[in-house]
Amino acid sequence: MKTISIDTPWTSSLPHPWIIAGPCSAETPEQLRTTASALVAQGITTLRAGIWKPRTRPGSFSGVGVPALQWIQELKQELEAKWAIEVAHPEHVEAALKAGIDILWIGARSTVNPFTVQEIADSLKGVDVPVLVKNPINPDLSLWMGALERLSGVGITQLGAIHRGFSAFQTGPYRNLPAWHLPIELKRRLPELPLLCDPSHIGGDRSLIFPVSQKAMDLNYDGLMIETHPAPDAAWSDAKQQVTPARFQEIIEGLRVPSPSSNQQDYVNHLETLRDQIDHTDRDILEALARRMDLVKEVGEYKRENNVAILQMDRWEEVFRTRPEWARLLNLDADFIRDLYNLVHQASIKQQEAVVNQTPSPDAT
């Protein structure tokens, strides 16, 4: 993996939580001014607006384009706030920089295409501007990391990431599945990287913005990007997932923002005791798994001796049925146990395959 260089002063100078807010799309000068003025009055220092909108189907409103940059320039003179916009190719970058845009972000549809990201990166060579990268549409951490690497490769050090959820075939409450484990893994690999959550795109519905935002705060995200519009139901794009400035203020004021850690000695001592108990419990779990795999090996040897197939669906169905039932009796989440035993079963099949396909030694009797 290439080294990703992140400018520490850039990360340390950001507020916590860092809130970026504004309309999905800049529609008219009046709509943009109304939204921006209300948000700045609430203390928001970074505003967003869609200038070019990559839409799924042709014919949908795809943004005002360059004229909206002039509106932002006028507002920058009136209001003390920075502006962030999405760029999708070098022409966007050139126009945004010429207009004095403070922060750029690369959208999910661009992140998924390495050619597009490289073109954007090349156009930013030698430029000192913060760039935020949204996760790709599909749940692929390598693509997300790759986009950051490409930007870092041309000298961009003011980097950040935006988690906006991932597309999936199954239906559910979210417009885009959060798949929280992926941004958490990104943060584990790049702890200095500012990580923001976009609850508007994850939820796809304004009623989900608060719970998704709170989840992000509980997971120690560095900030949020929330779409805000003076009349959301009349918005020209993504109307369902935008909130009024008044509702936005309620959401922000209602959030519980925990501290990343605590230096209080009682807290540190008790936490260390609990973690020590977890370590011992994990060792017990691993020893139990090792015993299970030894038994699986014996099963494989017995099947080989009796020329019996490895996979026996009746036994697997019994395991898959009973373990979640046992889990419920122990107040464990049944879905978690199903996922766990799917992995255990895959490992068991591999273990038995290794035993059954093992070539006997020449001196075996």
C-alpha cells in the first residue's frame, strides 16, 4: 500500500464535530442565500452546495453549473464561512479553484472509477486545497483507499473522507447501507484522517438524519455533512433527505457528542479491569474454537475412512437452526450468531477438505 500523507495541522485545526451543511443543489441565488444565512447565524462555518449533480437518469435536474459559483462568490463576501462543493472532472476543479472554493469533495460515483479520480488528482497537482473523498458506491475499501492514495500521490495532504453509505440490492430503512465496519476500518488504517458521516445520503429520509448522526457521534466520527434547504419538499433534487435550517438546528442541538476518551483515573482503572476480563474471555473463546476445529478434523478423518461426503445438509441445517436459538437464551443477537456460524461452517468445510484430500504417507499402514 502506498503511503498516504495527511497534514496534521489540518486535522488539528478542525472543530469537533465539524459540521458541513447546505442544500443538495444550489437552485437560485435566493434559495442559496436564505439557506446560507440561516446556517451561519447558527454558527456553522462550512457550507455546502451541489453545483454539478451527477444524476442516475438523464432529464433530472443536474445542477446550475458555473453560474452558481458566482452566487457563492457573492455570499463569501457577505458571510464568514467556507464553501465545499463536489467536483467530478478537471473542468470542475478549474472552475471551482478560479471561484475561490475552499474545499472540494469527490463523490461516490467518481470514487468508484480510478480513471476519474486520477484525472481529478492530476488537475490538483501543486494546489494546496482540502479534498474530501466520499466512499465508492459499492462496498470496496480498496477503491476508497485508492482514491486517497491517488490524491496523496500528487501532493494533496489536506485529506478527509465522507461516509455516505453503500448501494445494495436488498431493501431496508436506508437509502444506502451504512456498512459501518468499512469506515471504521478506514479510520483504523488512517487514524489522522478526518472522517465525516453523510446521514442525508445514508438515510435518504429526513426522519433518519438524527439517529444516523447520533450513531456517527457514538462511533467517534469527526463530523457530519447534512443537506439543508429552506423548503425541502420543493427542492429540485433529493427532497426527502433534506431538512429546514430550523430542523437542522434541532438535530445538532439534540446530539450527544461523547469525548473521544477520558483521563480520569477511576475511569482509566475500571476500563483497564474490564479490558483485562475481555482479554481472558477472548482467550477462552479461541481455545474453545481450537477444540472445535480439532473435533472437526476428527470428523473429516472418520468421513474419509467411511467414504462419506463432507457436506451433509441435514447436519448443517440443524446447526444453523439451533445455535441462534441457544443465542437467544443467552441474550445474544441471533443474527450475529448466524453470521458467526456461517464463518465457522466455512472454516469447518475447509478443514474437512484438507483432511479428506490428504495424501497418505508411503509408510502408512
